Amino acid sequence: MSFPAAAFPERFSATYTVTAGNMTIGQAEWSLVPTGNGHYQYDAVTFPKGALSLFYKSHRTEHSEWRYKGERIQPLIYRYNRGGKKDRKIEVVFDWEQGLVKNTAKGKTWQMPVPPNTLDKNVYVLALMHDLDRGRRNFEYPIADGGKLKNYRFSFVGEESLDTTLGGVKTVLIKRIRKTVARETTFWCAPKFSYLPVKVVHLEKDGTTITLRIKEFSE
């Protein structure tokens, strides 16, 4: 069975509730905006909420600047910023003329060669949405992650209808394939919202389950 998809958006804003088990621990905000000259900005921000915010003041921001290269998403700059007591900043700059990425962290800069279709670890979500919109069901992306080139692999699991704050939504389930079964990530992607994930479940090594559930969406 297939579902009709909405046209891939030029912009969107989505807000998610983040839970660990049955406890609300934070809120996530994902946003895509065009910045001119065929370039786009995609941000994913997570911050603590509820009782947890009394003890943890940290927030996390992932920022991507990118453009289309043919039908593919091509990242230009990726920035990671974690605030709070364990402050951390990372910048990854893609030099496509040289086929390199330049990584900067802890005051040090180094570079590594990457293949032409490499993504950053933030914008791959948009690539997943885009490829689902084009009818693909199995995916593999080279990702510049942590100063290394990693392969993120995903496969189609099935279809499921979810009750959300936005009403009933039909979704396709996509699971990330990892070398270890101790960690697991599953996306519930909604054709109605151009395959934006309306639910994401991360199973961590220690058995903790972190869930993102969509709360608000606008284009």
C-alpha cells in the first residue's frame, strides 16, 4: 500500500515533546527555511523541559546550511553547539571543489576526504524525507560524523497509523540498521507532511528509550 505525499516543502517548523519512558524531559524544534540563492538552513534544537530543567540547563543546537546538487541535498556547513556545564562546539565545513571536509573542535582543525554524496549528521533527516518522497524504501548515506566518515543505513519496516496531537496520521516506519542491536532508532514518517518524522524512538545502550512525538507543525 502507498500513500499520497505532499510536495517537498521549501520551509517548515515542527515541535516535538521528548520523553524518557513516561517522563517528559524536553522539547525539540526542527525548522527549515530558504536563505536565498538556492541555499537552505535547517536547525534542530533540543532543550530540557519540566522538572528536569531545574537540574539540567544544557541545550543542544544542530545547524546545517545546504543546497541542492541535482536532486541530492549537498551540505555546506554543519555546526553543533551544546550549552550548559559540558559546553561543546563543533564546526564542519564542506569544500566540494577539493572533496574535503574541515572539522573544528576543541580549538583544533583537521580535514578528511569525502565522496561527493556525503551528508552531515543533521541534514540526513531531510535526505531521508526527500528519498521517501521519491519512492525509495532502502537507504545508505555516507555521513561526516565525529571527524570520521560513517555509513548510515536505513530500511523500510512497514506502515502504521498513529494518533497524534495533529490527528490521525498514516506513516511508514523506517529503521536505522546498526552493527550492534543494543542501539536502535526508528522513524515514523508521514506522507501527509512530506515524510517528516512525526515520531522517533531511540533505544540507547543502557536500555533507556527516548521518544520524540510531534506536537506542532507548520509550513
